Amino acid sequence: MMELSKGQEVAALFDLDGVVFDTESQYSLFWGMKGKTYHPEVEHFENVIKGQTLVQIFDRWFAGCDDVQRKIANELEDFERNMAYDYVPGVEDFLRDLRRAGIRTAVVTSSNDDKMQNVYRAHPEFKSYFDRILTAEFFSRSKPEPDCYLLGAEVFGLPVTRCVVFEDSFNGLKAGRAAGMKVVGLSTTNAPEQIQDLCDRVIPDFRDFDVEKLLEMLA
């Protein structure tokens, strides 16, 4: 396994849903139903809101509807508590290899701390895979703004040119690009041809992607 020497530090920054966990289809079902109920005029509402925090969704689509916001928040809390948090194939092995190689790792997600508690209950080992877990509470502007990924570079004291983003949603891919980082697109949520122009490389999962391929992107 290749290990990095001093001065070669690298960070791998991971979105959560659709990248670490194969959960996007479940969220699409949930938000698709909310779209049909509250915004039938919006086609594919579930895709429009991908990558946004719950606060942003409420501010944009449910402003002033306090009762509706509370109802949706409660339903989402119940939904996430019972979700299946299945790992994207190969991601656990890849994360272990990154750790062995001395590459810094962080989750950079629009999910909030409440959601993460569900993750930790489902996967007690989850925290051991990452140096930092940056949730929606850490930044005021969410994807497609680059703030969250710029923060990811900042917490490790690295330039953006030494960071690689792993994303699946359009907003997330745009955020990685806007941050000036190399971007790997996971075709877990959208077809490869839909995201290929927003990233440097497209992969279906992590079974054929390793540390050497990550470092080649930064060479």
C-alpha cells in the first residue's frame, strides 16, 4: 500500500447519501411523495431539492407554512430512523485503504446531527473511517455553493488542489467544481452521461477505484 510522505498530504472529501450509503433512492421516494402532495406543479421535486439542507428546502418551498414544516420534519425524522443504511459497494475497503495510506478523510454532508445519530446507531464503526464529519450545522450556504468543501480543505490545512471530492448529486458535483477541487462522480443517483461534464471521473461504486487512482488525479 502506497503511503504519503510529509508534504504530500491529501484529503478525500465524501458526500454521504449516494456516496457512502446507498440511500438516495429512499430519499427520492420520500421527497417525491412530498412534491406530489405540496408542489405538484414541480416536475421531479425530489431531484430539484437534492443536496440541499432541510432548512433550505423549507425556506425555498415551504416558507411561512409552519404547520407543514413541522409535519414534514416529523415524518422525515421517522423515515430516517427506519431507513436502510447500506454501504455503497467497495466504500468500506476504500476508506480503510485511505486511512492506511495516510490520506485524510471527511464526510461533508447537508445532513444534520439528528440524522447522523441514526447513522451511528446503524453503524457503530462509521466514525472510525473518518477524521472529520462536517454536517449542515457547520456551514450557512449549502451545495451547490462551495462553502462546505472549502471548509473541508480548511480543517485539514490543505490547499484545494490537494483535495478530491466524491459526489453523486448535481448540486454536490457543482459544489466540488466551484471549490476548485478534483471531483469523482458516483453514478448511483444519476446516469453517467448526465454527470460526466461535472466531474473529472465517473465511477459506479468503489470496487474498481483505489488509492493509486485517486493520487493519479492529483499528479
